[in-house]
Amino acid sequence: EPEVTQTPSHQVTQMGQEVILRCVPISNHLYFYWYRQILGQKVEFLVSFYNNEISEKSEIFDDQFSVERPDGSNFTLKIRSTKLEDSAMYFCASEGQGDYGYTFGSGTRLTVV
Amino acid sequence: RKEVEQDPGPFNVPEGATVAFNCTYSNSASQSFFWYRQDCRKEPKLLMSVYSSGNEDGRFTAQLNRASQYISLLIRDSKLSDSATYLCVANEKGGSQGNLIFGKGTKLSVKP
């Protein structure tokens, strides 16, 4: 079964540092998403990406966040200057045209110290 | 504010029991609905979509009441492997090409 792959599985970073979370969506999918889940909280939408541009973003996705699809396979989330409250599990997801339901990656656990 | 509300549980049930979860959503414009399952510290996995006519997949039955903005999931003949958190999810768009609004989840623990 096709998978969405995320790396690294766990990232520890110091406050103020930049981090890049990487995702390889399913190859023929067209819609890409980042979600996050703070421990014990609900899964929250960050951003959606289609046709090489952001199609929608939430209030959480401020100027410190950016996304890229640099080479047609990878889909990255960058946090420019991490804060303690950015500590969370970050999930990438992708979806094909006409699909009904996402496929989520296994997540990157980000810990900001 | 668009919200999906669920009873957090936990629901502790014996194997073989029938258990029902409910969920309400605040945005009347929501068009598509799902139940996802999330195991501890894992990614959400789609369990089933929810249709107005109700739909069944093996031991799982989902129902949608648009008038009451209410969604339910029924699990029959519970198995130990059903232990997980069940996430109720709504989407403003038909299909799933848009951002999903997740509930906080209902925790189910099935005991021998």
C-alpha cells in the first residue's frame, strides 16, 4: 500500500533555531497538507498546497512557517525560529484527485528545548 | 469558530460489547464527514466516511444527522484491537480536498 513518508521521526532543536521537516507524499497525489498535534490536544490544520502554491492556511501558520515542494517529490515544512510552543507532532498528508480521505504520514515529533 | 465536539471518554468495554460514539459539529456548511482512528502516538488513519443515508463497514456503522449536526459511530462485537482513540472529522468541501476539522477524540479501551 502506498505510503506518505516523513523524516526525521524525531527532531530536538533549541529555541530560536530553524527546522525543516520533510515529507514524501504518495507519487500521483496532487494535494498536500501539514497538520500538527500538540500532546494531548486535537489534530490541527496548518496549510494545504496544490499546484505549487498554498491554497489555504490557518491562523497557526504565521510568518515563521513556510512550505516548499522543491523537486516534485519532497514537500517540506520550515519553521524559521522555533518557539517552545512549537513542540508537537507534525503530520504530512496527501490526497489524489477524486480521492475521499487523506493518507497521513507517521509524523515527526518536534521537541523545542 | 468551526468546532467538532466529542465525549473524550474513556470508554472501557469488555470484548464483544457494542459501543457507540457521538459527535457534534458547529459549522452547518460542513459537507463531508469522517471517522478516523488514532493509536497512541501514531498518525490518524481513515476508518470510514459518513453519509446521510448511513453506512456500514463490517462491524462499524456510521450515521449522519444534518438537521441536528450530529454524527455517530457504532462498533459491534468489540475486539481488543479496536482499542484506540476515535476522531470525528468534518470538512467544508465535498470529498476531502480541503482542510479537515478534527474533534479531540474519544478513547476506547476494550478489555478481555
